[in-house]
Amino acid sequence: MGNGISLFIHDSRLVSGNLSHLGRINNVNSSGRSEDSGSEVTDMAKKIKLLRSNTGKGAQDCFKAINEAKGDVRLASQILLNSLDDNKSSNEGSESELVLMLQGTIAVSCSPKLCSIVDVRCDSDFVANNKLFTNLAKSFANAAMEWKQESQSAVKTLEQLKSEILSKKCLRCNKTLAETGAMVRSSLREAISVARIGFIESDPDGFFVFYVHSSLDPKNSRTYSGSAASILSLGLDKSHFDSFYNYFEEKIEPSEENCCMTASGCVYSGLRNIMNLSNESEMDSVKKFLRDLAIHVVAEKPKDIDIERYDKDGLEESKKELETLLSSGKPKEIAEKIVKGKLKKKYGESVLMEQAWTFGDNKTVSQVLEEMSDKLGTKIKLKKFIAYSITDDLISYKHPKDCSFYNTNIKF
């Protein structure tokens, strides 16, 4: 990992489902009713709700699909959507059960070299908005960042990851993350699960911009949480950015009380964390543009940066089509307009550079990026990104390229 710099942009769903066969009944009481039947009904209701929200199918269709799939939600989703080309589970590397909870928070911890983003779930919005819960999520993000920067192996099993992250001790209260998680769960009396963990590393000449939506954390925070977040890794002459980044500075004093109970979360990483801009009203046009770009990624949820990365074969087909049009005698301007129109129609929602700029001007992201590069006098290059939202479809969510990730279902 190289030396980079970071910019923070600040702004104001699970008891883990048992995906085994639901038909098994144990411990029938004297009334003939299974003691497990109530929880099975609740579990089925959660699965139906998740499938309805992700597929648009009716409750009866979802119920039939779940039974046909013997309780496997991913398989049930495929059964419901098997006529759609894009209905393939994107959790290729996942070894865990699918997280069924629909509430939660997204937490981000960022240093100049490495950023972590975690998706922590719960059952109720009451818990999702509780400070203990958000503190735990932020603590997990910080511990995950420390684990990643210490990790020497490129590949870790989920059990290794879980064991190593949960055994991290807070530099302040000396409690392990597992102890803190158990304490928070006991206090809130609701199951908590970490659904996803993502990491993005900087290039030697790169820097981070990240945005956390609906965050209630102070601007001078070590970590942040909200309903959605994006992290962008960009390339630019770092001299343009050295002057307006602030680091979170805090002397770590020993404490006998758990940090999640008394502070803003536990501290596991010795890496210096990046804070937000000191005064947003002083942001120049470039800083504002970078802020808006991070917001755009959260709002529009692109699947990749450009067509070449997203669909290289499709791009080659477009080039061949252009050559065919030109050889048929079509004027170059008209031929290019035809091909561009088809590309926009095909990739306008999925590819970031082809998306309509969220803030208007009737331009694409690539156009406004080029304009800002010209204004600055040096090319701004978006190299990679990652974004999570509590509203993401966990069945079909696919992580962008060039970031490492784990679909975990780590339960507290």
C-alpha cells in the first residue's frame, strides 16, 4: 500500500435466519403444538418479506418458492426470477448463511492507506438508531481496518477472519470486540449480525474521498456510521490536496469502562484516521465536486466505473458496430451519435461514467469529471470505489472490482 491521503465527506435489516429445512419439528408440548413453531413462522415471514422486497413477487409466490427451495432464500430468489438474465447470486465467495435482517447501519473507518466499510444488521429500527449499536458498528469497522493492515495472507477463511477480528483488544478499555459485542447484544436484547465487510486500499499517488449518508456523528470523529456510505479512491497530483486534510487526533487514555458504553466506540487501530473538512463553507469547486461525486455513488448505486471494466465484450461489439456504420458510408458524426445512444441506453443505469449526473446540468458523470479536470489543470482519475446501503439487495449485491470483501454473517 502506498502513501495516500483521505477526504471525509459528512452528512446530515436480523436474527440470523436458519436456512435449513423448515419442516423439522421438535419438542412438541402437551397441546400438540411445537415449541419451535412460533420461531419458524417468524423466520418464514422474514424470508417472505425479504423475497417480496427483492423480487416484487406476491407473498404466496414467495411462500411456494421458499418451500420448493427447502428454506434456501438464495435458491428461492432464483426460482422466482429464473426468467431474468441478471438473476445470479453475486456472493461467489460467500461461505455464510444469508443475513435476513432488514435494519442496521453502515460504518466506515478510513486512514490514508486503507479504508474499511462494514454492514451491521439488526431486527428493529429502534436498535438501528441506538447509540450502543452504532458504536459497536463503528468499533467493528475500526477493528476490521486494523486486522486488514496486519494480515499477511491474501486469503482468509471466514472462521479465521471472525476469530482474529473478534479477538482484537481495544487500546483504551482493553475489552475484546467479542466481549463488547456480547455486552451490546445483552443490553439491547436483540440479535446483531455483521453481514458484509469491505476494504479498499490506496495507490501510491492516490487519495480517498468518502461520504456517509444520514450520519449523526460529529465531524471530528474517528469513525462514522449512517444508512449508506461510499468510498472512492482517486488519483491526482497530491500537492493539490495536502493542505486541507485533517487527522483525528486523540490521546488514548486507559479506561475501566467499555468504550461503547461511555464513548463513541472502541479503538483497535493505531492508524491515524481521517476526519472531514474543517469547514464545508470554505470548500472550493474541486472539493465540492469530489463531495458530490461521492454522494452520486450512494444515490445512483453504479455497478462499475466504466464500460470496459463492466462489459469489455460489449464495448468491443460497439467498436465493431461503429466500424460497420462508417464502412457503409454513414458520416462519422452520425455513426458516433448512433453508437453513443445505444451505449447510453444499455449502460446508462449500471456504469458510473455513463450515468446522468445526479446534480443536473444534463451531463454524464464522465463529462463533468472531464470538465473539472480541465478546470484544475490535471486529470482527476477515479480508480476504484465501494458503496454499501442498508437498502441493498443482499441476494444479488455484487462488490465492485479492485476491492477485497467478505460476506460474513458474524453473529453477536
